Amino acid sequence: MEKGLQQSENEMNTRGDETDVLVGMKVLIVEDNELNRDIVQEVLKERGLIVTEAADGQVAVDLFCGNPPGTFDVILMDMHMPVLDGVSATKQIRAMQRSDAGTIPILALTANDFEEDIRQTREAGMNDHLTKPFDMEKIFSVLAKYAACRE
């Protein structure tokens, strides 16, 4: 029982540290499904992240381009959207002539987890591949990995 309690405390401490490192992280959520966008946004805000939303890839490109470097720490990019899909939006961001265009973490959000899909997101310049339905603990874990690189 003592060991189980210690393990639970360790899990809470890890989760607490992870939350601490995420507080203030500036996230651009790019998702065309309003319900998905609202759910992710709400959960991220509850953990202290600062969230900006975009309903499609073109809006995301415009927001990224129209704001100074450092405005966003990470981009959560849906793959299948109207106007401009996630791969095309990522390629446009990566091609920009600005200091953060090549380094901002861009994380694919997709229901497709096949090897070809992962290869396509990597070739576009995305840093990670997260699958739907959303596993928020997995998203927090991946965000924490990139939060350490913010400075």
C-alpha cells in the first residue's frame, strides 16, 4: 500500500511539473471542427495555456505571418480542413523568411495514423503526429516536451 501511494504521489508530481512548464505556453489551435476546437481550447486554458484559434490553414498562416516572432510557442495543426489543409499550411509557414518559421513546433492532429500519413506530416515539416480522438494527456505530454525548448 505504501508503494502504491508513493507511485500515485510521483504521478501527481510529474503531472504537476508538466502543468507548471505548460503555464503561459502560447498555442495556436488550427481545427475546422468547432466542437473539437472548443474542447481542446477549454482543456488547454484550464491548464494555464494561452490559446488562439484558427478555423482553417489559411487563417493559421495569416495569424502566424501577421504577428511578430514569438507570438506562438507551438501550433496544433489539423490535417484535413477547407481552404488550406494542414500540410499546405505547414509548408507555407516553414517557407516564411522569419526567425521562428523553421523552428516553431507544429504538431499534426489527425485521425489517420498510417505510416504514409506520418511520413507526409514529417516531410511537410511537422514535428509530431497526434491522433484523434484526442488523448489530452498525450497532448500535454508532447506539449511539455516542446515547452522545455521555449527559451
